[in-house]
Amino acid sequence: MGSMLERPMRAAILGAADSPLVRRAVTRYGMRLGARRFVAGETAAEFMTAARVANGQGFAVAATILGESVRDSDETRAVTAEYCRLLRAFADEGLDANVAFKLTHVGLDIDEDLAFENASQIAKAAHESGRTVRMDMEQSRYVDRTLAIYRRLRVGHRNVGVALQSYLYRSRADLAGMLELEPNVRIVKGAYLEPSDVAYPRKADVDAAYVGLAQLALAHDGYTAIATHDAAIIDRVAEFADARSLPRRGRFEFQMLYGIATALARSVLRRGYRVRLSIPFGEYWFPYLMRRLAERPANVAFFLRGALTR
Ligand SMILES: Cc1cc2nc3c(=O)[nH]c(=O)nc-3n(C[C@H](O)[C@H](O)[C@H](O)COP(=O)(O)OP(=O)(O)OC[C@H]3O[C@@H](n4cnc5c(N)ncnc54)[C@H](O)[C@@H]3O)c2cc1C
């Protein structure tokens, strides 16, 4: 999330992401120029290497195959099969890893039942390999369908979680409405450009809502993933959990993105918390990269410096 001042910049970057010209140029040169800071690479083998290193440092990992808004049902089945293969590979190798995926990557733009079927298969493969799986939250137009699929999945699979975005006004009610499920939720601020009729325009409000959601989740049974690089929020959540005598591992975990706030991630780990790094890989890294650049416009300079010094 950007501050008030940064918001036009954020809008400009997310807007540029829709330009075919920008997409072509960045897709051609982006991996060389610096996308690698945020993604493990284009192949599962590159992901596995990054995951082993992260596990060796004490981090759990979450694998994400990059991709979204897929309109071809065969492709959604191929993505589903790849997630299932990954989960089996984690079990075979004993990696401390699970997966996180987007419902539009497995068919939500085509048909809700197709997305549900694919998500069920991933949940089943995760269960068989003794792991959890979380669904990302995408643009606000997908929230109802994502939560509906989450509820349907929870009937047969307790190992499924979903993300909620603190920038949406509705998220508090959404969380309150699912507490009876003892949900597995990941709290995030929200990475998309949303209008002010659905999302807080001011960063201070997004941050305050984040803390409120995290506390509500932690005050109830379930499992909470605190996904943020915001050190102040991490401290507030840690204090809240301590005050309620929640164990540092078992009821919640912190999550951060690969390549961001590495020193912070290490320090949270040293304090005895479980920390999971979300490590994405795959060929369709363009929208993911643009969201990471929009979160911190300084990253654009970093990215462009890569272009100029080569
Ligand atoms: C594990 C994980 C899963 C996520 N899943 C989702 C999801 O399902 N749906 C969704 O909408 N969003 C998701 N997000 C993204 C999230 O919504 C935010 O856009 C992102 O985390 C940045 O916000 P922040 O909480 O780090 O706080 P901010 O206040 O934005 O940042 C706090 C500090 O972190 C650092 N920082 C933040 N972003 C960057 C960056 N890109 N590059 C360098 N430094 C940075 C800066 O130092 C900044 O001062 C996820 C994030 C994480 C960590």
C-alpha cells in the first residue's frame, strides 16, 4: 500500500501494467533486469533450490506458481496438476513447504465450479502430503466467489485457508462471519488498485484495520498468518499474542515475500516465531512484478538502474 503521497505513483505503475507496450518490454527484459529479486526463477527446479536454501535458514516456505486470469480450462487443469506434483515433491523431500494459489489461475474467470474442482484437487493433494494450502485474495470483484469457494472447500478439507485484505471495508465483517469455522486466514493489506467506495484510500486506515483484523483472528480459534513487512504491525501483533499467552508457534505465523525485508524476516525468526517466505516462480511473473514495484516506487528506480548498468 502506498501513502497518500505515493498513491498517484502506485496508480501510475499499476496502470502501466495494463499497457501492452510496457508488458512486452518488461517481459522481454525484466528477468534479466531484476525480476529475479522477487521470483525464484521460471522453473520448479529453480523454486526447489530457493526453498531448500530458505528451509536451511529456518524459514518455512509457500510456493506460488505465477499466473492469474487464465481463460483456458485445459491450462487451469495443467496448473492444478503442477501444484499437486509440487506438493508430492515437498512430501518426498520433507521440505517445510506448502502452496498458495490464485483462484483465477485455476478457472475462476471461466466457471466457479471449475475453480472449485481444481481447488479441491489441490486441497486433497495437500492433505495427502500433510500440508496446508491457502488461497490468495484478488481484486474486489472476486471476494464473494472466493469466500464462497473457501466455505465449500472447508466442508471436506480443514487444511485450506484464505486471505483477507485489510484495505477492504468489508473484510472485518467477512472475518467475523467465518470465525465459527475456526478459519485458517492470512491477513494482508491488499495489493490492487481499488476505488474508495470499497477500500480505505488512506494508508493509516489500512494499517489500523490490519491490526484490528489480526487481533480479531488471534482472539478466536483457528490459525492466522500475519503477512506483512510492516515492522510496527509485527510488533503490535506479537505484543497482543504475548498478552494472551499464545505460543510463538502453533496458533499463528508471520509471512513475508521472497526478496523483500530479508533482515526483518531473519529478526522475527530469531525471536522464536514461525516465519514463512512466499516464493513465487514461473513464466507469468509480469503482473506480480508490477504489484511489487507499485508497493514501493523506490523499487522502480532499483529496477531501472539494473537496465542502465547493463
Ligand atoms: C505472504 C504474503 C502474501 C500476500 N498475499 C496477498 C493476497 O493474497 N492478496 C493481496 O491483495 N495481497 C497480498 N499480499 C501483498 C500485500 O497485500 C501488500 O501489498 C504487501 O505485503 C505490502 O504491504 P506490507 O504489509 O508489507 O506493508 P507496507 O506498509 O506497504 O510496507 C511496510 C514496509 O515493507 C517494505 N515493503 C513493502 N513492500 C515492499 C516491496 N514491494 N519492496 C520492498 N519493500 C517493501 C517497506 O520497507 C515498507 O516500509 C501478500 C503479502 C505477503 C507478505
